[in-house]
Amino acid sequence: MMKTQNATKLFILLFVLAGLASCDKGQETAEFEVTGDVFISKRIINAETKYARSFYAYGNQPMTSVEVTLSEGGVLALSEADETLRTWIDLPTLADFETIVPEDGIFDFTVVNEDIEHTVSDIVEFTDPDIPTIDSVKYTKQTVYVGWESASGADRYIVQMVDENNELVFIGQLLNSDFVKYVIADASGTWNQDPEFGITYKVEVHAFFFEDNATVENYQYNVNEVTIASEDVVWGN
């Protein structure tokens, strides 16, 4: 299985959703454009439903800084996702998830490109969507078969596998809403590390809910919520 170089769970997810890592050089001469996106994730941790916010800024040219004015007050500085400086992020760890739903509302992004300040906004309206239910996870001959019950209203799914440190092992393709099964195999997605025989991994199904005004051209920049289901699997058993 092929490993990606210097990949992280977060950057691969960005690459799958937005494809910004392959921006062509022609964009450097185009008028600068930036999109800010804030969404709330929901998952079950230690039998409790918990929530956290994620922040993204996507530009068609490099940015030198990105700050977000939070709906509840205060300012959050984002960090560059990679050396292109076109994507800036602030994403939660498992420890950041809390039982209280974070504030939604209006979030203002202040972005600097070529010493010029730009401002864009994103509106988050949390609807408390369902978490998909994983009903089958089975390992057979270096392959994991995953099945789940769909989350009502979900627009897309991604299946991934992480290790005990929540580091990405595998991430699959972005799936349409009618998918309820997936195969984690050599050629079915991107591998960030080789799984080890006898080790327990966590299979996750991520359900994406887009904003009401999202279109087929821009849905990847308009995520409103993500819900995450997970189940353990032993590689080799």
C-alpha cells in the first residue's frame, strides 16, 4: 500500500473536499477571491454526544494571515494548512469536543493577501443532524467491509480509518448520499500509513450536511455540519 508523503488527516480531508492542492498557476494572475467556512461536528465520545467547530479559509492565491471574529465575540487566528498558503484552518482534536453545542451565527473572516485586507462572512445555523449508524464492520484478507444506516438529510459521506492516536490511516472517496457501504482496500482510497496485523483501528463514517444555498459548483466550501460514527476493527481479525 502506498503512503502519502507528509500527509495529515486534516490536509487529506481538505484535498478530498476542495481540491485546492492542485490549483493551476493561472490563478495567481486572477483577481483574489477567498471563501470562509465554519461548521459544527457532532460525534459520540465515551457514550456522550459531543460537538466542536471547524474553521477553513480557501483562497485562489496565497494568504499571509487569516483571522475569524467569532459570533460570541473574540478573534481566532487560523494556521496555514500547507506550503501553498491557499488554505488556512483551525480544526478540533478529540479533546476539544464538548457536550455543549458551540455558538452558531455569523463569523467574519479577515484575510490578508499581498498586504491588502479582505473580509468575508459565513453564517452557521446548527440543525442538530443525525449521526449515521455503523451496522457492520468486517475484516477479510487485507480488506475492511463497512456498512451503515444513512443519516437523514446527509449530502455526502467519507469513510476513513484512524489509529489509537486518532492519526489518519486511510481515507476513502467522497460518496453520494445514497451510499450505505464501502470497502477499505488497497486501491479504494488514500493510505497515510500501513496497517499492522493485530492492531485495533477505528473505522469512521463522516456524514456531510451542506448549507441550503450550496450549489454543485461550491458545495465543498459550504459545509454546515458533519456527524461522525465510529466502530473498532482489528486488522487481521
